[in-house]
Amino acid sequence: MEQNKLLQQIKRSMLPAVLLSQLAEEPVHGYSMLNKLEELGVSGVKSGTLYPLLRSMEESGDIISDWQIADRGPARKIFKITDQGHQTLTSLNSWLRQFT
């Protein structure tokens, strides 16, 4: 069954909020975030959408990143929420409560 197009559009437009919410729970690398988005029902997000958004959120100061060196395989860029990101998420949640 095809998901309601409006609902999917709303979910995708909320992507920055979803990312902040997930990063508030734990730091994560981009590939894991793509998988988590699928689990949350935000389907169809490609790396070409996710990584520029993460870069933009980093430039705005809501998240930071650091390289994690692995024993095996390539290094991974881990994203973490900042204090500013927590404030942004709190403000956004307060704003959204007006509509629910």
C-alpha cells in the first residue's frame, strides 16, 4: 500500500528535527542514521539528501562531527548534537505542541 503522499512530504520536511531528536539519544554516523530513518518510517532518504543536510546543520552549530578510527574498515564521521542543537530541538518541540 502506497503511503499518503502528504504524510511522507511532512515526514521529510521534518528531517532536521528527526535528526536532532535521534542525535539527542546518541551520537551516530550517517549510514546508521539512514537505517534509523527507515525504521522510523521516513523512507526514501538518500545519502545525497542526508549528508548535505548534516553539513548544513553542522555549519549552523546544531551538531558537530568527529572522525572515529575503526580497527577494521574506514574511519567514520560521527555526528553529535550540541547545546545549541538541544535548544533548537526544545524550541521546535514547544512550537509543534501548539498543533497537537
